[in-house]
Amino acid sequence: MIRAGIIGSTGYAGQELVRILLGHKDVEIKWYGSRSYIDQAYASVFQNMFQLVPDICKGEDLEQLCEEVDVVFTATPQGLCSSLVSENVLSKVKIIDLSADFRIKDVDTYEKWYGIKHQSPQFIEEAVYGLCEVNRDKIKNARLIANPGCYPTCSFLSIYPLAKAGLIDMKSVIVDAKSGTSGAGRGAKVANLYCEVNESIKAYGVATHRHTPEIEEQLSYASGQEAVINFTPHLVPMNRGILVTAYANLVKDVTEEELRKIYEDAYKDEQFVRFLNAGVCPETRWVEGSNYVDVNVKLDERTHRVIMMGAMDNLVKGAAGQAVQNMNLLFGLPETEGLLMPPVFP
Amino acid sequence: MIRAGIIGSTGYAGQELVRILLGHKDVEIKWYGSRSYIDQAYASVFQNMFQLVPDICKGEDLEQLCEEVDVVFTATPQGLCSSLVSENVLSKVKIIDLSADFRIKDVDTYEKWYGIKHQSPQFIEEAVYGLCEVNRDKIKNARLIANPGCYPTCSFLSIYPLAKAGLIDMKSVIVDAKSGTSGAGRGAKVANLYCEVNESIKAYGVATHRHTPEIEEQLSYASGQEAVINFTPHLVPMNRGILVTAYANLVKDVTEEELRKIYEDAYKDEQFVRFLNAGVCPETRWVEGSNYVDVNVKLDERTHRVIMMGAMDNLVKGAAGQAVQNMNLLFGLPETEGLLMPPVFP
Amino acid sequence: MIRAGIIGSTGYAGQELVRILLGHKDVEIKWYGSRSYIDQAYASVFQNMFQLVPDICKGEDLEQLCEEVDVVFTATPQGLCSSLVSENVLSKVKIIDLSADFRIKDVDTYEKWYGIKHQSPQFIEEAVYGLCEVNRDKIKNARLIANPGCYPTCSFLSIYPLAKAGLIDMKSVIVDAKSGTSGAGRGAKVANLYCEVNESIKAYGVATHRHTPEIEEQLSYASGQEAVINFTPHLVPMNRGILVTAYANLVKDVTEEELRKIYEDAYKDEQFVRFLNAGVCPETRWVEGSNYVDVNVKLDERTHRVIMMGAMDNLVKGAAGQAVQNMNLLFGLPETEGLLMPPVFP
Amino acid sequence: MIRAGIIGSTGYAGQELVRILLGHKDVEIKWYGSRSYIDQAYASVFQNMFQLVPDICKGEDLEQLCEEVDVVFTATPQGLCSSLVSENVLSKVKIIDLSADFRIKDVDTYEKWYGIKHQSPQFIEEAVYGLCEVNRDKIKNARLIANPGCYPTCSFLSIYPLAKAGLIDMKSVIVDAKSGTSGAGRGAKVANLYCEVNESIKAYGVATHRHTPEIEEQLSYASGQEAVINFTPHLVPMNRGILVTAYANLVKDVTEEELRKIYEDAYKDEQFVRFLNAGVCPETRWVEGSNYVDVNVKLDERTHRVIMMGAMDNLVKGAAGQAVQNMNLLFGLPETEGLLMPPVFP
């Protein structure tokens, strides 16, 4: 039985981790960490867990925690994991960090986009970017996993096959992304009140969103070229789900059949990436509550561009589900263990 | 392995059955019945099942179906199951009928409220009302289960302990219920369009809703008195969930502690009924996607009334989940098998 | 031109007052009061007012304000208006208080239900309860108007005709009310975040909600009997709208036609109360953005009860619209001036 | 008093026309046309109009209608207006067509994208594209107005200043648009049911949507170059609102200040186009129920692209409001008459 601790278990991603791990036959949650609800019953914060989770919330003491568990998930804001991690900690437990602290290899880039000083640059090098579909082997032997961001996961997996195939101009990529409101977190802000979000859609962080360099870095690795992209996130009045609509210029003539063949080959062995039938657009409703990413591609001959689309649940494949997928790899379990729940509709 | 067939698998309740049974380790779905989508891929109707369900939709031929499976779920409109069932069918398979056809013991009452002639009155007597919490033993040996209605399940379980305890006037009960829109089905009607339902709430079927006699009958059994109630359903702009707020006059003086003791005793061994802590109101968000019913009770000393509240997912405990609970009992499996998924939030 | 000041103009009700008064040909808003946004542009708080309201938010100095305007609206939490009002103020301006401070004549009742000490009990007597449909004449000559609460307005107008006619048992009344989320205000609370409210419904304030004594008091006046009611509000995932479903025991035999005649007579001269056709249930979508209240009544012969229903926009007839209706009466304008905008659908 | 007739008054755009015209002091609606609801009370179809519209729905007989009114609005599907219009009709009334029939000057382009044969190509030449902000003078003298599409209005007004200024590559423009569900019309389709749209977002009509050539044609006029664009619409779970996020490559170096100056100059005299302050993104909630379009622009120096954004209410500026704006011009009224209602929030 893998003993797990969660720092940040009372955020939306942390709570989703709890939900998924409760259904994972090889894991026992030993530590429900929280900053705001210490000493309160977890189930009083999330009543869905009434009678399912009898535990009381504890704090964020990673040094103590690493004595009691085998794996720690940090589902916390940027900067916390990097301020807590140490050689001692890493020698005792696996760390799966759901924040951005170890996703970006270049510390200057991190500090510029996030506007904070990195607290543990010495661990950036060894941290493995936990996108299982591309880094499966490295993940197995890592001590520290940088769990990918929600937007980057969906953006990257939508674009990856064509980036790798060298078919698109990596400086022409435009990612127009749309997210449900759980992505904004559980903090009490006027902007996230029901009446402010409902019946509205808006772009935010235009040309400045922090997920931009993460997507660029991964696309650069995949394509072998420097990717410079436009990334525009939007807030959508729904709880869960991310939809990516990405555009790129083709660098050579290609048919839609050829495009489809490239996607099929790229994802034929992937259990969580579903390449949809021709003409079917991804919709977030079809992946809700699951670890699946639905992707598709469309050629526009008039403009010599491709439209690449992806849909996933931001809290599952975009956060907690992917974290468990990484944990499975770290502990030698089947990658899909505890993650095969079908999407919930409607 | 239990072989299951679903007639009406392309409605919302039918699709929820598919979702739940896909996660049930002892069941294999052999027949995806549908009236509207025969010969089409099930996953083209519900894209969430893409790559999970490779099957093609078949028709509603119960005589053929009963040769191929062990249990048939009929998730169809009123009147269909009773028109298909026969002694031959019942001799070969267990039938779990999610429609109202066999819920009401008095055929005149059924025909009056439903406005249709009952096609198989000869089977009403033996049919068992599949509310596991009260009819567990009878269910185990039944051939034909009348799976309870969504509103009746939530209404009854909210009121049951006080009805049974003889503490409330069974002619004073008022049930004000609120349901998500999946309860209205998947038929293409203007009234159920997004823009018609969104940003609105309304009562419907006031003093005439068909679930009224079903609730009355079960409350009469529980209390040993004739229950005559007001039942008012409302349509709420959300996908899933039923909330019941019920009122009744107390017939004797009682404290809130005594009331709570009665509920605790009634539900202490029930795995799917969660009696909440004092002061906590049930909310549908805390049960979504799960088979749980959350209930609570409040004494109003000023008016000498009790307010009894319940929340559940209409598609799970109110339909597909309860049907699987019944199936588990019918086949000697643990009652909770395949049904312990925690509620999905948010 | 009537010069108006709004204290609390940056709440939802305050902003709705701004919207309505911008379309009122006889009013000019001279003061946008706010506690949280002093010195900020009003249109930076509510971007819908960009280029329509060039003003900067000011504070809550009622003594200064009463020198500059003819009417002051206080759209603030309980306790503020009663702490600011004075004989000097009342001698100079009309006050329309959207809070509960002057709605309840018995100060003990107020202090018990609201849990605060009343700051100006000396003005309670003269304050007029601003429900135009029943107090039209008194309002015209008042200095201080207690603008009715949202739930009380809708509850009272749904029940009023039968209460006045003496047809219902005033101790049997049960009001089950449902409100959109703008009724919860614009404060930054976790409970009101999008993801917490969306896809859920709950009761709150069960048997303890502060609007209970307000409804009871007005129903007692109307019926000439002491009304003791159950009032249960619910939070609904929509921005605007209140729906009331009320139940009462009949004290004599009556036909539905007789019931309808009573409502027709009660409301035949009212411009903002629409008594719907037989069989049509009120729905909040049909009154959104307007000052209308839609009501209807249904006899349930089986239970000898009536079901009385009402729907209105909580921010208009339940707050800002009714306040303007009161203002029109106070200043001798046509009661409907600036209030005849048709409901916005969808 | 202008006498108006509406063909298609029982669709969402038609009903919005009714709402707006009821508040227009110079117009009287004489004819409520409908295909589905002939001889039924208009207010029984749209209960918001109860007691406000006493009229009965009539048919679509344009020849009869043109004898009785001064202006006809056709808020109908493609192909109807062009099949009804004639020289006789145009000699008697002004026609404002809310469908696409007369928006595209090249009949082959129309027939290719719409897949139907044009019924009145002889009137295409004289029809004026009713985008008041660019065709104000031509509109005043027209007999037949092609009211712009919802997506084209918002897309064009977001991009127009830079297209006209020659600053962007007209073959690089990508329009990623998001619309509320009222844009899908009031037809009873499974895809538009509440539970299918709620909690989801999807792209549709990718690379094939019919509004593409309309946007291209208008951008070509504005820029003097051939525009070839990508246009991708998305369905958003909200009733109203369109948000456009458009991207284009700059053809010369420019500062954000210069970009802002160009927008300011372009729209400084426009009453319904609000160029927002720097850093403020358009959001659909801020324009709901109003005729305003909010636009803004952002320079991305990293990618040498501009992001152009616009938000408006698809039923008002995108349909009925713009139609009334055109009517005002046609009849010599102030362009803003009946259209200055502030946006409704929340």
C-alpha cells in the first residue's frame, strides 16, 4: 500500500486528488494538508466526503510528512513546493508537484513570467516534466515530478503530433484556450463569484499568461525548433473542462488523410488520448470527470493552416489525474490504475 | 459474469447505467437497446464512451434479449416494460424496470394518474418495489423489480424515519421538490432547450404530478396510515440532482435531539443514506455522480412542524445506481458493488 | 429633475438602481456612494456603465449628501441606514431604505431575528412599509420608506388575496422560496463562488431566516389574524429571480374559479402584478430585468390546500425597481415612470 | 408613428425585436408573423409579453403585409426573405432582412457556402449591408437592408480599425469566436437541450462556417485587400453574448499607443462602439441586453502580432438592436432612438 500525503488538499485540485485516490486500490491517504482549514474535519470543508474521509486537516510540514508517507503531492500555489523541498525530503519520498515550480528548465524564464524568485533552483535540473505521453521512461526513475499545467497539457497534446512531424511553422502557432472556472481556484475573490462568471465569457492574461513559456518549451523539445506562440486563455461559465483551439501554418502541402495518419500513429498506444473520428470536434462534456484527452485536427486548404483541437477535464488530466498517472509510473504500477473511470455525462 | 441488457440505453438514465456498469467488475453489457439509434454506434450517440463502448445499438426485442442475458434493465417511458414482459421472459431473466409500470400496486390508481391502460396487471402483485433500504429481503428473491422513481426515492428517504416512528401527521405532509434537467429526459422539446431552462426556475405538474401516488403509497406502508400529500416538483437549471424540502405537522412534542436519534437509528446501517450533522443542509453538489442520499431534519418549534430535507443524484440513486443496487441484491453480490464512487465536486 | 443619491451603489441592488435610474427621465444621480470603492470610477467597478456613468464613487456621509439631493436610497447591509438617519436628514430629503432596518414595527422582533441593536427606534413608527400595492396612499406622504425585502415582496403578493379574503388558515402557511444568487450579495465568500453555487441547489436559514417575521407581519395586517409561517429559502444556480411556492389550508370550501376571481379582483388595477391564466405556472425567466410579479393559484381538492405561486426579479421588484416605484409615489410621478421595460428573455 | 411588421417574430431574434420596439416611442408593431404559432396569442409563446402584447400571431404573407406597414423585419432562416421579396414589395415598404440572403454581393459565393440557390439575385446589387458604423449614408436611402450577421458584426468591428489602417496582413487573420446558445435558434434539437450545452464548450463549423465569407468580404472592403481568414465559432453555455478573439500579423512596427490611437480615432464618434481602457478585456456580461460592442486591442511584441477583442450581445447589436439602428437611419430618426438601454448586469 502506497502511503500518500497531500499538501493543499483543500483546493479544487487537491480535493480531486482525494476523490481519485479514494478509488485507487493501492493507495492510502495519510495526510490531508491545508493552510486554511488546519484541525478541521476534511469532510466539513468538502461535504461530498462525509463518512468517506474521517480525517482532520493538518498543516504543511513537509519534513515531518516525509517520514510518514511514500509520496507527497503538492497541490499548492507557485513557490510553495520549491520553498519546502530539500535533499532530505527527496531522499525519503517521491514528490509530485502540481504547481509550476519545476516545470520550466530555465530559471530566468520562470522568474520573469512568475514574478517570484525560485527557492530551489538546484532541483530544477533533475525534476522530470510529468507528461507521461512523452516522458514515460524518465518519470519512472525520478524523485521529483513537475506535474504539467492544465492549459499546457491540453495545448501540447493537441499540437504534439504535427510539431514532432515537422509539419507546422513553430513560430505561427496560436493557442486559443477556454477553461472552466475551477481552474481559477477556490480563493474568495469577487471576480470568481457566481454572478460575475455566470452568463459571461472573457479572455484574460492576454499575451502575458504564465503557461505560455511552459507550452513553448515543450513544443520546442518536440519539434526541435524554437517555438514562439500566442496563448490566450478564456474563462468559461462551467465548472470543469478545458478546450484548446490551436492554429498553425503548414510548412508543406499535406492532405487531411496524411494529417490524420500522423495523429493516429502518435497516439495509437496511448490509453488516455483519444483521437476522434474525422469531423468530430472535441467537447468538454465528453471527458468530464475522466482522465481522457480528446483531440482532433482539421485542414483548412483555403488558408493553408491546420486547426488542432483538444478537450480534457482540467482537474483530472490537467491536474490530479495526471498526478496519479505519474505516481503509477513512479511506483511501477500499471499506468492506468485507478484512472479508468468513464467520463460522467451529463 | 452477469450478462446485462439495457432497453432504452440511449436516454440519460440508460447511459448512466452504462457508465456505472462499465465500472462493475461482475457485469458485462451485452445489449445496448435503443429505439432512435438502432444500428448506430453507441459511442456516436454518447461520445464520452468513445473507445470504451465499441457496440452498436440494437432494438427492443425482449423475447430475443432474454435468451442472451441474465438481467434486463428497462430504462424506457411508461408503458413499454409492461407491454413487453411475459411469463416466458420472467422465467429466463431478472427484470429491473426503471419506469413506473410496476411501482403502484393499485392498477386503477396507476391508470388514473398515468392516463394509460396497464398492459400486464397480472405481474403487479409479484413485482417488488426496489427501494433497497426498506425492501431488501423481498428484492433478493424477486423476478421483477419496480425501480423507484427519482422524486419518490428522495422524498421517501427524507421522511421515512418520522413516518415509521408515527411522529408526523401523514395528511399534513408537503413535499416541495427540485430537480435538475436530466430528469426531463433527452427528447427534443423547446421547453428543454438550453435557453429555456437556463436562468430560470418553475414549478410544474402542480397537484397532478404522477409521482404523488407513488410517494403516498410508500409513506402509507411505512406509517401504517393513509398518507395524502402535496407534491410539487420544480425544474432547476442544473444537469443533475434532486433536492427535497418536506414539511409535516408533529403529532406529539419532541426535541430535535429525539428527532435526530430516530434518523440515526433508521440509517445507521445504510451505506448510501448519509444522515448529516446538525445544522448542515443537504446540497445536491455534494452527491453528484454518486449513489448517496444526504438527509437531515430540523424542528421548528414556532410552528410545531418538522422540515425534512434530502439531496441525491437523480440519475444515480434516483435511477441507474439504485437499479444496480437492486441487481446486486438479486444476484447475491455485495449491495455496494460498483457503487462506491465518491461524489464528483465541483 | 429629482436629484438622487445612492448609498451602497456598488452592490448588486445599488447597481440595479443605477441602471433603472439612468433610464428614468425625471431623475439625475448625483452621488454614487460606496464603502469599498471610494475615489474609484464607478464604471471601473461595473464595466457595463463604461461611458454611461463618468462619476467617481463617494463615501457614505448622509449629512452631507442630504444637502445635495432630494432623495437618498440606502442599498446597504442591515444597521447602516438606522445608524445614519436623523431628524435633520429627514427634514431635508426623502429616504428609501432597501435594508430591513425599518420594515418591522416591533423593535424586539427586529433585534431578535437580526441579532443587532436598532440604532434609531424613534423612526420606526413613522416609516412606511413600501409595498405600493397595499400602502400606496401612505407612501405618498412619507419621509422614510422601508423598501420591502425580496422574499417578502414575492411571498406576500402571492398570498395576499387569499389572506385578505380570509380563506386560508394563517397558521398553516408554508412558503418554500427559491432565489437566484445575486440575492446573496457581492461579498467575496467561498460559498458564493461560481463552482460552489453552480450545478447545485440547497436550502439555507431553515426556520431561522430573517425575512420570516417580515412576511408574518404583513400577512397579519392583511388577514387581520396572527400569521405564523414556515419560510424556507433556497439558493438556485442563476443570477436573478425569486420563485415562491406557498401552501395553505383552506378554511372553507371554495372552487378554483372562486379563487381565481379573488386574485383577479385583487390585482385588476395593478400594473406590476400579472395574474396568469389558469394552468400557467410562474417562471422567473419571464420577469427577468422587469418590475413585474407573476402570480397564480391552484386548488388541490385532494388535500384541501391551495398552492400559491409567484415569480419576480429579486433585483427589480424585489429591490431597485420597487424602490423607484416608491420614489415615483413620493414625488407625485406616475407610479410606472421608468419601470415599464419589458422582461428580457432569454 | 412607424408601422412595423415582423416575419419570424417567434424566434429569439424576432422576440428581441419585439422587446426593443415596445420601448421605441416612434414605432407600433402591427404584425407578429410566425410559421409555427399562427393564430396563437403571442404572449402564450413568450410569457414575458403577457399583458404587454395582446396580439395573435399571423403568417408570412409579405404581399399583404406590405400594404399595412412601413417597415418589415424578416427574422427568418436563410432563403425566406429572398423568396418573398419583389419589386412591388420594395416599392411599398422598407425591408430589413436579418437573414444572410442579401449580405454577400457575389451570388456564387452565397450559393456555395449556404448550399441553396438564391431566389432573388436581382436585388443583391441594391441591398445595403446594414453595418451602420461603415455604411451610414448608404443605409439612409436604401429600400432593402441586409442586416449583418452576429459573428460578422463583432468580428468586423474588432478588426476594422487596423484593417482600414493597413497595419495587418489580411491573409493572416484568425478569428476565434464564442457565442451564447441563443445564436443556435429556438428549434427543438437534441444538440441544443439544456443538458447537452450546459457544462461544455465546443468548436463547430470549423473551416466551413457560413459567416466566413461575410467577414472576408467586409474586411476586404475595409482594407482594400483580399482578406482570407480562419473563422472558428464555439458554443458557450450561456444565453446571450458573443466574444471575438482575433489575431493578425503586423505588417509594420507599431507601438501599443499607436494602435490605441487608431481605434480611438475610428470609434470616437460612435455611440455603440466602446473602445475600452488599456488592459481591460471585453466581457460579454458587460454588454448583455444592450446595443453596445466593447472592443480592445493588445500588442504582443514577442510574436509581432496583435490580439483584437470584441464583446457584444448577439441578439441586440448582433441582430435586433442593429436592425432597429438601421430602421432609425431609414426613417430619419436619431440613430440611437430606443436603443440606449444600459447593459443588464448581473
